[in-house]
Amino acid sequence: METTSHNNNDNAIFPDAAHDYHGHPRYTRILISLLGLLALSLIVGNLFSLKWAILLIFATAIWKTALVIRNFMHLKYEPLLIYVVIAAVILILFAFFFGVYPDIPAIPLDVTKPH
Amino acid sequence: MSKDHQAHLSLPANKVPEGRLGMWILIAGELVIFGGLIASYLEFRIRYPQWGEMAAHTSTLIGAINTVVLLCSSYTIVKAHEAAQRLDIHKVMIWMSCTVMGGLIFLVDKSIEYYHEISEGFTFTSPKLQMAGDHVGSLFWSYYYIMTGLHGTHVLVGMTVMIIIMFQIRKGQNLHRVELAGMYWHMVDLIWIFLFPLLYIAK
Amino acid sequence: MNIFPENVSTYGQELDNLFWLITVFVMIAFVVSLFVLIYPLIKYRKKPSIKAEYITGERKKHFKWVVIALALLLASDFVIMYCEHDAWDQIESVPAKADVRVGIIARQWNWIFVYPGPDGILNTSDDVIVDELNSSLHVPINKNIVFELRSQDVIHSFFLANARFKQDVLPGRTVVRWFNLTKEGKYDISCTQICGILHSKMRNFVIAESDDKYKHYIDSLYTANGHKTTSAK
Amino acid sequence: MDAISHKQSFWTKYIFSTDHKVIGMQYAIMGIIMAGVGGFLAYIFRYNLAFPGAYIPLFGHLSAMQYNAFVTCHGMIMVFWVGMPVLLSSLGNLLIPLMIGTDDMAFPTVNMLSFWIFFVSALVLLSSFFVPGGAFGGGWTMYPPFSAGGYVNKNPAFFKELFSGTSLMILAVALELVAMLMGGINFLVTTINKRAKGMTPFKIPIVVWFINIASVIFMFSVGPLVAGAFMLLFDNVLGTGFYDPARGGDPMLWEHLFWFFGHPEVYVLLLPALGVLAEVFPVFSRKPLFAYKPIVYLALVSAILSVLVWAHHQFVAGIDPRMATFFSIGTILISIPFAGIFLSFMATLWGGSIRFTVPMMWALGFIGLFLIGGLTGLYLGSNAFDIYAHDTYFVVTHFHYTLFPDIFFGFFAAVYFWFPKFTGKTLNSALGKLHFWCTFFFFNGTWFVLFFNGLAGQHRRINDYSDFSLIMKEPYMSFEKFATVCAILLILSQFIFLYNLFTSLAKAKTSVRNPWQSNTLEWLAESPPPHGNFETYPEVYRGPYDYSVPGSTEDFLPQNVPVAHGEAEAIANVQNGITTSTNTI
């Protein structure tokens, strides 16, 4: 973790303070909504039919992710560049998933045993 | 040298400081690694519906507790960052030690869960299932252990990093690193937010 | 000029034609590009007292040449795509009418051939299995031979150069492909996916022969395996 | 900053240095050493192919197992331990901070760490030759289940799973990828944050652009493979079944994971070398780079497309035929931006005043050879013909015609071009030209004939063709012998370079700063640049390729030269054809 020590000298508490400051959202409120979403996902797991349950569960998961990234990781204070990076990650993973999809889930497994 | 260099550089107003930019890129890399793992898991999850009953063996309760713990520890680390920007070193130390505690609770909780599963015979290779001829089931546990194990390793790394930083902060140095460690910790949190429904809830 | 091995399959000729078609495009592109590369080297060598022209190439006047070249390349690419698409479909999609259906199983390090038993259906207990080193797969000529490719251990690849056919054989799945050989003879089967120490010895044959010769061979197999097949039931 | 450089002891200055130049040198030297290893392996199995079973000088007799191991390791080493460090890490470390006019990388310690992780990975790889059971011999694509569950190397020793050639290979690759990831983060952050004053994005030299785009491609495509490498390692060490169909897994997953990284990797290797060309051509034709901005955009497009074409390596692997068509179209589309980049480079020559210096010759040779490699890609990109050509020597020849010019011609162009800057000495140009012509001819001699072997149906990774009647006949056997002789001469001609290198290093320093009269910022620093690079941080006023600007007496205007009065008008006049630009000096 001594990484930045060479170009940010260590004695300055905030080496590039001019750019490092940004506001803070209402963290407590975010935490409560996160826990609420968690409870929700646990409930729907038992209430609805499987398909709807999975849909709702992942909807809440994505919602939670958005809350954490935007508020806890302060994405909402970052320039467009960072949004692009995160979007690239998601798009790449989708490309991979759908590129592989026809070759694994769609193909039944049948193992040939030696005679 | 670095000071006049900083002064001399032409900084656009929306410039991300080096540490945070590097951390964002590192996080992107980590997310692609975990994403590849999760994507591979999903391919097989769709191929083998019978993985549902394997997932039923995981303890949703412990998983939920762990989620709460991680969310709360994420909360404490952002509070630590807030305090760091107020230069309130005492508060920073308190909040960060809360986060490290959270990580510790998570790991203890996780190891209790591992203990139960292993005692039920669900291990990395699950010989029990192999004997019963349920190879597909054993593959689920291989994925379960590689995903949770890799995630647990990240929790461990995050804790170590935070402890190192706490030592620096006690000397009043590198308060900006609280945020960096925090971002890493949030990433670990994010990954868990997805592992939890994938491995615990979706039966 | 026969730079290819002799073609004996119905679809092989299409691939050869495709090769020559692509070669035409490639040759044109190659000659033009070489000219674009070599000509300035001769014409614009360093001369005393002549300063180079100032061309940023970002103006339409100059960059349009690159755009034109790219458009031509893209067009020829899609011409090639269009021409090869039928060949691809023909090879990869199995015809509905299968005259002969055989199983080909790869193992380290041999190709195993499975013929349907007297019931004429593959994958039943009376199948006849030929598992000898350098053994041959007997097929009748001018018939659609549909084969199920399987592997027992690792990834192999079934390569019949004379038929222009190649297909990887992955364990855990059955790949169904076909060919139709038009000429009697004995042709090499080789494994093109590295599979171990004897990878280079994993060589068997396809023997394409007339229909009655083929029937005779199958009958000899049945008589030879008669006991085995009955005992298996 | 002088105080810093004086304080350092030998170890901190040259071994565990955080100075980007020293780290770049370390990467380059490591790459050259590994290239020696890879070349020696190539010599061994080429010899065996020409004279099967014969006694090989300097080695002895080659067993089938060794043959497989050597072909595999040759590929692995040349891609991961020569191409990556030399083109990406070495060039990136040496050039980025100097070209964007700053003192060092953003995270020097991470930079040093990345080299030493790379060093360890190289040691792990080399050690795998000496474990019982030998090095990994399953092809550089490492297709499971052959590479899983100890099919390849049976090591009788203790901890046999972990210390088998297979596991060590996987471990080495994983470490190498981690090292490159750290390097990539460094490049990106440095380029985004530490640019000199006035260096707006479109004043950055192309090579810096391309190294960063390559890093982005690498970082985003490598993730799934890292995850997959973990799974493969556990398959080997713990006996899990991620890729074993008998245990519910599927080898097709690895093929996708591998090629999802493996194809973008081609562009990761290609882009930095193209960047070198983009620096060399304008300097030696004294002319602005043709279409600077379009080139950058084309590279960005190719970066996006590069993750959408991977499965064209799996046309015959039994993937869904419709997907094959899709990926075939993707392959065609990605050929367009690269064709555009190459055409722009060629167009740069038109109307220039060309100097045939050694770096220029390497750059031109690169273009000429890569032309053949790229065009033969058309055959393989069309999935129907790929059914026949896949895994034959046609493919092998194709990617040697792309990767050899890319890695070696690109690297040598860079070496002969920047050697004066980083050592303060100059390489002998006569020897350089001899080196170039030998390499050029012997490379073609080695590979061109093998196109015909491939079309004759000669398949890969076979140590002994005695069984295959298609190959065991003329002219193909004599082609094999000819190729081998040329390959040996090709390897030998590299000693010209080593001799040139060492004799030039023994010479006295020449204090000239800008021998090629080039525009980019690194030539402003003294050569070799001291720790901290610049006396005063340069300020940038113009693009990197202002050569032969109308109205200026000098035919080059470095980036830190302010824009003169009336320059814009003069340029506009020339571009509108009001005045002619071929004015005499």
C-alpha cells in the first residue's frame, strides 16, 4: 500500500486536496434502505413462484449494487470516465455470457464411458 | 519535486486523483474476474436445474447475517472516510476498527458455515456425492467453494490493508487512503451482494 | 495446380473453389498494397533541397482514399462471406436422409468405430465395436455417411484431409456430422488436437468401397462378433 | 531530483529500482533472454521435424513428450514472456512518462512490484522444465481435460499435483497476467493524470495512445481467464471437475474463457508495435502522420470489437453453427479498422522525403510481412475454409506471419530508434542493415513454404509424420528441411544484433539529444534521461507530428515550440492549394 507515496508526498495529509474533496450523501439513510432491500429479497424468496422470486431477488440485488456504488463508492461525484469504466465491465460480462450461452446451457451432457 | 509537479500540471476541474483513479481501474479488473466466475456459474446453473436442491443445503440465515455484517461494515468505513475528511483521526480509528471487526465477524461466520457443510460431506470435491454418482451436484459445491473462497480471500486482503493503513493514520499520514481502502471494501461488499442470491436464496 | 490433396467428398470441391475465390481477392489486395507501399519508397526518396509535403490526411480530400479502400475491402469480405455461407451450412448441417449411420469414438490414442448391429440402429447393445490400432472405417461410396463423434477422455479432432472435413471431438457431448465419399480408396484419418504422447500415432483409415464390398465387410463383422453381441443381450 | 539519484545505492538504482526507465530496461532484457529460450526450443523441434529422430546438436534426441512440451512452451514463452513484456511493459515503461512529459509513473512501487512478479513468473515457467514429468505439453491453448487431472505430466514426486509441469505452467501464466495488470493500471493512470501542461488528448503521440488502448483491452478481457485459470489449477491440484465432463463440467467453457482473452491478446500485442510504426514513419519521411485523429478513433473501435470475435478460434470446436456465422462477421468487421490504420501508415510515405535508416527499414519490413499475415487471415476468417485449414500449418504460418513481424520487427524498430535516447550511444547502422536483411529473408524462407505444407493437410504438433502419406512425399519433406535450415539461420542472424548491442554499449557516450530530429517530448531530455527525466517540465503547444510545416525553416517543430504567428495561415494556404508546399529549403 506504499504505492502513492512517491508522487504524493506523505507529509501533506491530503496530497491533492484541491480535487479530493467531495460531498457526502446521507449514509445512514442509505444503510437502512440497503437492509430493507435485503429483507425484501429474503421475503420474496419464499412468497412468490420460483421465476418471479428469482426476478425480484436479482432486481433488488441490482438496486442494492446501484445504491452502494453511487453513494458508498461516491460514483455520483465522479466524472463520466468512471461511469464508462463501470459500464464497460458490465457490457464485457454480458458479451461473454451470451457468447457462451448456446454452447453450455443449451447442450445436454452425455458422457461416453470406455467400453 | 512532486509538489511543484502537481502545481505545474494542468488539472481539469473534474480530474480524479491518482489514488482513486487507480483504485477504480483495479476494481474494474477485479469485477471482471469475479464476473467471469459468476458467468461460468450461471451457465451451469441454467444447464443443471438439479442444483436447486444443492443450494437448499446452504444456510440462508448465516448468509443473511453475513450480508448484514458486510453492509454495516461498508457503512462504518464510509463514516471513517467522512471523519478523515474532517481530519478527526480519533474517529477514523474507531470507525475503521469497526470495519475490521465486521470483516472478522464475517470470516468467523463463514468458517462456521463451512464447518457445517463439510461435516455434511459437501467439500470442494464432495467425495460423498461422487460415491453416490451425483457428479453434477459435486460440481455445484466446487463452484460454491471457489466463489466464496475467493471472496473470503478478498475480505482477508481488505482487512490487512486496513490494518496497515490504520498504523499510518495513527501517525497522521495518508488519510486519503481511508477512502481507497473503503472503495476496495465496498467492492468486496458488492460481490457478496451478488453471491448471496446466487448461492443462498435462489433454490 | 493441385496444392490440395485429392478431393473425394461431395462438398470438398466447394471448399477448393472457395480457396481460389479468396485467393483472387487476396492477390488483388496484395498487389495493390505492395504498390502503395513500394512506389513512394522509390519516388519520394530523400532528395537534397526538396522539402516533404505537409499533408495531415485529416481533410476529406486525402482521407477519402482510405475510406474508399476500406469500403472495397469490406465489400469483398462480404462477397466471400456470401459465397462461403452455403458451403458452411452444407458441411455443418446433417442431411435428413442418412444412408449409413456409424459412431466414431476417440480415445487416447486410437479411433474406435461403432457399426449398428443387425437391428440397424446405433447405440443399442448389439452394436459392433472395432477398437484396433490403425483400424479402418469402412463406408460405401456415394452414400450419405452420418457419424456421431464422441470422446472417451480428452479433446481430439477428426481430420479427413481428402474429404476436407475436420471436427473437434469434445468429451461430454456428441457431435453429429456427415460426409459423402465419391471415390473408392483408403484415406488417412488423423487427430489434429494435441492429445498426448502418441498424438502423432493416432492415425486410422477410411476405406471407401462399393456397396456390396461394404455389405460383405459388415457381414464378416457380424459373424466375427456374433457371440459377443448375443451374450451382450 | 539529482539528490535522489545520487543517494541511491547500486541495488536501489539498478535492481530494485522504481525508476520507470530502469524497469523498462529490465523488462526488455528479460524479454530478450526469454526470446533466447523460445528460439532454442524452436531450433530443437524444427530440427526434429526436418530430420525425425536424428541426433540434435546441442541437445540430443527428442522424445515425443519433450516435443509436445517444447512446442507448447515455445508458444507460451513467445506470447507471454517475450511479446507482452517487450512490447507492452518495456515500451510502455520507457516511453509513456517521457512522451507525456512527466517525471515517472503514477505508482512507481507498483511498477517495480509488477516487474518482480513477472520475473518470478518467468522463473516458475523455466523451473517447470526440470520437475519430474517435464514441462507442460498440452498445447499453448491448454485445452482441458487434457490439461486437467494430470493427463499430461505424471509426476511421481511428493506434492505431485502442485509441482507437475501443468500446475506450474498455469501458475506462471496467472502470475504473469497479474504483473501485466499492475503495469496496465499504471500506464492508464499515468497517461490520464500526469500529462504535461497543454498536452490535450489529441496531442498525445500515437504510441502512447496505443499502449493505453492495449492495456484497456488486456484488463477487460483477461478477467474471465484468471477465474478460469483458478478453476484449472484446482482441477489439477485438488481434483475438482470444473472442466471434466465425467464430473459435470465442460471443456467448452475453458475454450471460451481462453479465447475470450486469447484473441484480444493478439491486439494487445499488435497495438504497441503499430504505435512504434506511427512514431518511426513520420520522422523518416519528414511528414506529418497521415490521419492522426482517424487512427485513434479506428483503434478505439477495434478495441470495442476485439471482445466480440473470440470464437473464430473455435469454428471446428463444435460451437453452435449460427454463432460461428456471427463471429465470422465480427472477424470481418474488425479487419477494417486495422486495415485503415495500416493504409494510413502507408499514406504517410506519400509525398515525404524518405530516409532509409535502420528503424525505418524494420518498420517497412513489418508492414510488408504483416500484409501477408493479415491477408491470409481472410482465408481463416471465412468459417467454411477454416474447417479445412484449422490446426494445419496454414494456421501456424498465418499467425507467425502476423506475430513475428509484430513482436520482433516492431521491437527492433523501437530498439534502433530509441537506443540513442536511453543509452546515449548509437548502434552501428551497417550491422543493423545486415541484421535486418538476414532476418527478413530467413524469416520468409522459414515460413512461406509451409503455407503449402498446410494446404497439403499437414497438421500441427506432430513430432513424426512417418504415418501420414499425404505429408511423407515430395515436395513437402524438402520444404520441411528448407524451412528448418532457414529457421536455424534466422536464429543465428540474431547474434548480429547482440554483437552490435554489446559493441555499441562499449563505445563512448555521444551527447546528442535529438539524433533523428524528432518532435516528441522524450527527445528534449538529455540522453540517457536522468532520474526525473526533465530539467524543467516541458509545456506542450502543438501535436507530435509537425514535420515540414509550411513557412518554417526547420523541417521539424518539437511539441514544446510555441505556434508561430501566421503559421495557421501558411498551413491553410498550402492545404487549400493556394501555395505549393514542396518549397525548397
